[in-house]
Amino acid sequence: MPSPWESSQEGRLTADRPGPVPTNGLQWFLYGRTTVASEPLNALRITRTGLAPTKVEGGWIEIERSMFAANVADGQISVPTGWDVEAVGDGRWRIRPIRLHVQRGAAVALVDADGVTRDSIRIPVTYNLRSSFEIKRHAFGLPNSARALGTIDPNRQIFEETYAWMPEPLKDVLFRGLYSDIVFIRPGARTGGLCTGMARWAIARGLGREPEPVNQSVALERIAVFHGRQLFDRALLAAAGWFFRASPRAAFFAVRDDLLRTGTTDRALDIAIPKPLRRDVLRALVEQGHTVVPYHLVQESDDYGWIAVYDPNRPDLIDADEPRIIEFDLRRDRYAYGTKVTFEQDNVGIVAVRQDVYMGKRTALLATAASALMALFGKLLRRGGRGHDAARTSSPGQQ
């Protein structure tokens, strides 16, 4: 049986005695007896459930010269810094980690008599990490739909509770502009919905930064507040980096690193986000984007992993036998989620912003300026359309 190492909540992995403090949250010092693995290159299995100690399971890993593609008769192996290595025969070794740096992975090199690396093989590492968030307890129980919630229109009082002070004329511009374009639910509408608000409200409750609602009506008001906060300047600027990076793989590893460091993550995942160079980028941002909350991550290999999520459209599937999952092709930097995104698409990214920029009252000057430009552009279009209609009706060819 492989032997586990357990970590303190500070991140170091120990067995019978304390070890040195790690230099960062993703490097651990491992101690404890190990047993010979039953198979060569057995994976190191890293698991964590909420705030419980991290466990790294794995024994001595057997390495043979024949595993390498290069044919070096007298070759020796080179292991990562912090790994033990013991020779157990001609061209046979066993290795184990004493210090494991997760982000760098682990590779064993075959070197010749001159010290030249001739080949290398990777040590597989798998992850099974579950957040401490009790998503089922903290999520809103009804789906994000007009059928379940009825019609929800932009509300000026909720608007006032959302943003920091602005002059009244600017408030009117924002309320009539982008705010009213996103904070609503109506039957049959192609856009709208409160998925971001539901996701961010659930995260805030999990963090202990949002009280228990006294009833459903109060919960929906708070959800509308959180939904409007996506127009905060800080929220937009934080999202911009992810938008231009457009890397699903980066979002996967951000969630993984959060769970390894703290046993939880305060990120929501905005999915089906168009990449910046798409011609339909503005339309797709409004019509296709969707927000979910990650709570369980599994990485089965260097190339593949998945994240189980709370989807505000399907709260009934939290912790179901078949939960909603985002699958990741880590090699190609792509992902798939139900019918919304497929592995064949290379024109969508993920935004994985932390919760802090969604808390409190903040400014929304960027969204206000955008609303003013949209209003001006709309007037010009309408004025141009009226001029075109007048010219057409007065044209002799039209009479």
C-alpha cells in the first residue's frame, strides 16, 4: 500500500515530524516511510478535501534504463532537486520525493558518461481536490430562468445599492445603458439572466461575507446587486487580463493552485467568452457568456482534467451522480461544457476573476462611459435612418 503524507493547513506535507516552512504555497517537504510501488512509474496522487490536510500518496517509484528511448549502456539518471534516488541493480533505480514542487512537475533524465542528457521521462502526478465551500448549502435553490423566477426588471433602488456615489446625470446614463441591458430576466428574451449574480452571491455566502437571506425575495435582491457589480471598474479591469489571455488551461491551473494552497477557491468561471479577435466578439459577450462556480477538480494526466461546477441554470445537479463538469484538454488549451462549448472550438476562453473585486460599493466609470457612447451611437443611427427614409420617399423613382 502506498503511504500518505499529510500537510498542515500552511501547506507543508509531513508525517511523523514537522518539516521546514515551504518557500511558497505550492512547494511541500515530504517525510515518512514509503513502500516499493507495485508498478513502475506509479503516479503521485495528490488529494485534498476542503480544509483537511493535503495527502500525497505514492511510494518508491521504480526506474529502469530500458524505459528510456535512448540506448545508453552505462547511462545514469538525474532526478529533480529534492528527490531521493537509490540504485537497486544494474540499470535499475528507485526514487521518491522529499520536496515536491507541484508547478514544475517531475522528470527523470538519462545522462551519459559525459553528463549529457540523452532522454527524459515524466513522473505522472494526479490531483483530486474538493473545495471547502458547501455549494449545495450556499447556492440559490431555483434555476436562473423566467419560468422559475418570473419577470425581473432593472430596479433603481437596487441600482443605488450597487455602486459608489456618482452625479445624478451619470447615474441615469448607466442605469438606462449597460445596467438595464444585463440586470433582467424576461420570458423569451435571448439575453439577460442573473447567472453572474447567483454565482458571486453563492461564493460570498461560502466566504461568510453575505448573510443568510430571510426569504427568497431578499435573496433575489442581493443577487441582482452582485450581478450589477460585474460593471465595477475593478471587475472589468480584472477580467480584461483573462479576456486577452484567453486561456482555459490557465483558468484550470488557477483553480487547482487555489485548492492546493487553501482548500477552497473564491473564483467564478465565466465560460463561452469569445476570444478578442472574433468578429462577433461584442455580440457573443452579451449573448453567449455564462458564469459557474467551481467546487471539485480532478486532473488525471498532463493532458486532461475536469472541474465540477455549480451552474445557476441547473442547481439541482450539484453533487448529483452526474454533476455539471467542464472538461479540459490541457495540451491543446481547449475545453468543453455541455452543448455550450465543445473541444472543436478554439475561439472561446475562460475568465477566472477572484471575488474581492465584486465586494462592496465601487465605481463604474468605464461602464458609464460605454453606456454614453452606446446611447450617442444609437441616436446617430436613428437619425441617419430617418434621413435615409426621407430621401427615399422623396425620390422620383419611389413615387
